[in-house]
Amino acid sequence: MKRKKICMVVQDRMVKGGIAAVINGYRGSELETNYNILYVESYKDGGRLTKLLKGIWGYLHFAKVLLIDKPELIHIHSSFGPSFYRKIPFIYMASWAKRPVINHCHGADFNNFYLNASDKKKRLVEKIYNKCSIIIALSEEWKARLSKIVSSEKVVVIENYSIIQENSLAERLTRKCNKQILFLGEIGHRKGGYDIPEVVEKLAKSLPDVKFIIGGSGDIQQITKLLKSKKVEGNVVFPGWVRSEEKDRLLRESDIFFLPSYNEGMPMSILDAMGYGLPIVSTNVGGIPKIVMNDCNGYLCNPGDNEGFAEAIRYILTDKSKRKRMGKASMKIVIDSYSLEAHISKLEAVYEKYLTIEHHN
């Protein structure tokens, strides 16, 4: 049987961040076996000219795909901020071609994007989102938020997924605790980067050999200054943005994954860490409480509760049985509910719904 064509508007596969991580999991997966996925890349990291040229090429490529390849369905991955504006031409072109659009929304800061926006911007967001056939939200909480823009019937929840590494958990259960805490993500205010120095300071008082690995890019210089002012710079390593073998090694070597975010959807970094059997210390925002439960597979605190973060990390590092229990719980949660296979199955159900409508039209 001939595979149906789906055009997926994506980032360059080397882009930093969770959206690219989600999309890269699709490449070579069962999704490509079941459908003819036509990837159109609309964004890549780099300077303004690099981004501009990539964007222009993305629009031209998309026009060619619509006119010549004639996909039955368009699946766009978007966020808030500049990503929203970059996707507007794709949504208009798909609308002109009378193709259903799935807008897979990975955004995190809803207040700035919509609630606190000007009336003009709110009208634009509403107009663009209502041109889409369906909006994919990363959690029930995000469905409730996005339902302020479009009717709730147009919003479906498909959570992110984890690639499961069962041998990593087995290794961690038999080895000695390294007292290593891992953070992966954009290093800045939104993900709580500026709170990390105080957490390190509080923790180092009772565990002087504790080690934080802060993997990612962003405000490293500013945060290093804060660490130096607290005399704990020796407890922190900044390896830069980590991928592939280095990321795998750090996830295996670490004892806790730490993400003190202020805004999130359903962070791939936490799901990745849970797939390696890591206990999690994070915040009760976005979809995180759905995957991290207090005293089950980790601890959740309010954003900015640095005392709470330090205590939670200390509890886990100093209690071997708790580390083992929480690591096993993280692994069980992703095996039961957050596998790539389960994610693709939900995505294909959405595809089939709109492909059936398209076929009848």
C-alpha cells in the first residue's frame, strides 16, 4: 500500500533544545515506516544571516513540496516568540493549498506569549492558531492554556517521550554514588540557571565534594561570576552543549537530574533522564508534576525555592535506598507511559483522523 505523504516543518537536526530532540527521535522510527515523511527545515542555530537564509530556503522548499509532492497533511513544530512568527507563512501557504495543519506546540512562556500580550498580538495569535486543524499540547495543563486561544476540541494532548536505557539503571544500582548532579538545557532565567549558584552553596556546606555538571549554552559567564562570589566555582563544570556519546556518558555517570525551571511544557531533558533511571529534582510547573511525583521518583519545589532544592538533593545523595527506589520509579514511569512507541501511536491516531477527513473531501 502506498504510504501517505506528511510534510513535517522542523528545525535543523543539530539545533540545540528539546524540539529538535523530539523530532530527531522520529527519524528512522516506525513513523517513517508507516508514512512518507517529507521534512522541511525552517531554522538552524547561527548568526542572523544564517538564520535568514535558512528561513528563506525553508519557505521555498515548502512551496515546492506543496506544489509538486502534494502532501496530504502538514505537521508543524512551533514554539512561542520568534518561532511563532516564523511559522505564520507556512500556515498561510498550507491554508491556501487547502491542507490540514497540525500545530505541535512546544512553547513554555504562555503569559508573555498571549495572556499579557497586546490586543493586536492576541488577535494575531488567535487568527493563526484557528487556521490550524488541530493543536498538539504537551500536557493537560497546556491544553487548558491553549484552549484560551482555540476551542478545547481543537487541542489534543500528546506528551513527549523517553528513549529507555535499562542498562544505565542497572549500572547505577551497583556502583558507588558519584555525588554528581546533572543539568541539561538553556542556561538562563527561564530554566532557573541563576538559582543554581545558591543551591550549590547551600549543598556544599554539608557535602563539600558535590559536583554539578551544567550542560548547555547561555549565560555561563554571569553564572560563573555568581559561583565565584559564593566561592563554590570548584563544584561546578560547564561542558557546553552536550550531544550523543558525551550526553550518554553524563546521564550514566550522574546520580540526580536537576531542572529548576520557572516555565516548561513537558521537558525532554527530564524524560531523557528518567529513561536512564535518574531521580529528578525539579519544579511544579507545566507538565512536570505529571512525570515527577514527590518522594516517588524525585522531589518538586516551587520555582526559586533554593533551600528546598538543596534539601531534596541532599536527601537523595545521602540515602542509598532512596536513590535506588527513585531511579527504579523513574524508569517504570517512562516504560509504562512515555515510550517513543506510545508517543508515535498517539501521533498516528491524529494523522489518521485528518487523513480520513482529507480523503473524504
